[in-house]
Amino acid sequence: MSDSPSPLADPHLVYDPVAGGGPKDVVILGSTGSIGTQAIDLVLRNPDRFRVTGLSANGGRVALLAEQAYRLRVGTVAVAREDVVPDLREALRAEYGAGEPLPEILAGPDAATQVAAADCHTVLNGITGSIGLAPTLAALEAGRTLALANKESLIVGGPLVKALAKPGQIIPVDSEHAALFQALAAGTRADVRKLVVTASGGPFRGRTREQLAHVTVEDALAHPTWAMGPVITINSATLVNKGLEVIEAHLLYDISFDRIEVVVHPQSYVHSMVEFTDGSTLAQATPPDMRGPIAIGLGWPERVPDAAPAFDWSTASTWEFFPLDNEAFPSVNLARHVGTLAGTAPAVFNAANEECVDAFRRGALPFNGIMDTVTRVVEEHGTPRTGTSLTVSDVLEAETWARARARELTDRTTAAPVTAASAEARA
């Protein structure tokens, strides 16, 4: 474990950029996605605690974004796609009615970054993918508390994020890291022996590598316990999401990779555990529902009553734990490798994976080909750029190269698209 006195996420430290009472002003990035919509549900149920002042979204769900803006009465709405601004303005006018002023509209690839730096208490970054890095850096630089659901921004820009973040400024929103965050409150850093990150195992738990060769996109999207976007769901099927979470845990809590373990827990009740030096293990457990971690991210150090459902302890249940099959799911060990390399290596890993997931979804790559191709791209990247000289440009350049190389490799793949019908025929 590192001797660093300034961990990014520490439940014993409360970073409060705005002192005083009243509701916390919150900006929600990725408001029309899974995290964003659940966060808005939480806010609307707790108007005495939270007030949303700004929203950002890609622009694919204009009607929903306009409805959110009206219900929350936000001051600013940001969209990445400039071409949807006329439709957004029309949708806002339909919600607000004639004569009522509309919120400010920001548009373009930097719109989310602009709203992330706006005047508020907390920025919830619920954007999916490494495009969340710039908004993460902007929120930190502006001095906001960062409720971080966008794990990729920390993973690809680890040194840059750590250089900006003040102690306690980042509160994790991933269910696993919110669980670790809460369990770590029970002891000091010196008391911690290891972190145990749980994995549902996704839809393919128990299958061998050979059995995974012909699974379909529909199979990969059928997650047994969580409802998430398609990219995150497929990352759960490959367990890339767990590899990313291992890197994230290392960066958030300054715990060495050999002290971070992954265990498969199909029920998704225990979200992660902390083992202490006296042999005791503290587990954080709730039914699968992201509103609990979101409430921790927005409300800490206070808890939000009834943020999410609790267990019915009068009903019998069985909780199972299994070791991870690293042969069938090599993503976690590969993530440990690139996390140890550090520098631009995690950015290459993440970017190549995003391209390969896209190739799998369009039928250009078989399921096992995702990690095979990512591994090759990582190997070809070689020695990453590291150290204090690492810049955003270095990260972006590494990502651009990784995406291009992954596309070259997947374009050469001659495997026919795997459909439900073809998989059944091969079975």
C-alpha cells in the first residue's frame, strides 16, 4: 500500500467546496443515460437535499433531455451534437410553453466540459467512455466535488486526475467502489490488508473459452442482474468492466494490485469487501440498484433516506462466491498488466476495447476476438509514455493510435457475424 497521505477517495475526508446549508447544487453529465436518469429520480424525490443546475447529454434523446430540463428547472443544457440544437430548442419550447425563458444551451464536443466547470457544489459524471476525461478534469480544476461514475476518465487519465484532485474531492459512484468507500470507513488505511471486488460473472459465468466462441450479441446483452447500456453490458460479459474497476480501485485507494482481488458473486448483493489486518472482512450489501451508490456520491457524508430498496431479511436467500476463471476471462489479468505499466497503457487498453466491442456488436468480431484483439493492441503499443511529463495530448494520441490499430485488426477479421440463428446451428 502506498504511503500517500492524500488518497483520492477517502470516507474519513470530506471535501466541501461550498459551505452553508440548503440543497446542494448539482450538475449531471450524461443525464439521459442510465446513471443520469436514476440520479434525476433521486433528486426529484429529495428536493430539500439537491438542486440540479445543469445537464449534459450526447443529444440522441432530445425529448427526454428537454423534459428533464423543465422538471428540474435547470439554468443550462449542454449537448455534444450541434446538429440537434434546433430540435432541442423546439422540444424545450414545447415543455416550457410560450413566454417562459428557456435555459441556456451549450453545444459541441466541449459542451459537457463547459458545464462541468460551472458554479455548483457537485458534478456527477455519468458519461460513458473516455470522452468523460475532459469534463472530469474541468470539474476538479474548478474545485467541485466529483461524483465519479465515469470510470474510464480515471483509468485513461490517472496521473492527470491524481495531480488535480484534492483529498476527498472524488467520491466514486460505481457500485463496487462506493461499496469499498463505505467499508473503508470502518478502519484506517494501515488496517487494510486487501480489497475484494465482486463480479456478477455476467451472462456467461461458468462457460469455458471454447463455449464462448459462438455466443451472440443478444446473449452478451442479457445481463442477469443489472440493467445498463450496451457497451457497459458487453464489458460485463467479457469482465473488462472488472478489469477497469481493479485499475480504478488501485488509483482511488492507493492499494497495490497484488492486494486487489476479484471474486464472482452471481447474486450481486455484496458489491465489494474490505479485508482488514485482524482477519475481519467488511462487506457492503444491498439489492442491485444504482440509486444507492448515486446517493452516496451526491450526499456524502450524509446518507439519503430510502435512496434504494433494502433487503427483506424475513425471506430466505442464498449468497454464492466463486473464484474467477482467468482462462475464459483474461481481461482482469490484462488490466492488471496495463495498470502496472501505467502511463498511456490503460488508455490504449480502454480505447482498443471500445473499438472491439463496437466491432462485436456489428458482427465484425467474435466474442473471444474482443480480448484477443485488445491484447494484441496492448502488446504492439510497447512501452507506454509515463511519468510527470504525461499530458492530455499524450493520452489522446495513444487512444487515437489504439482505436486505429484495433479497427485495422477487426477489419481484417473474416468471421461471419454471429447471430442467434447461426449460433443455434453451430451448437
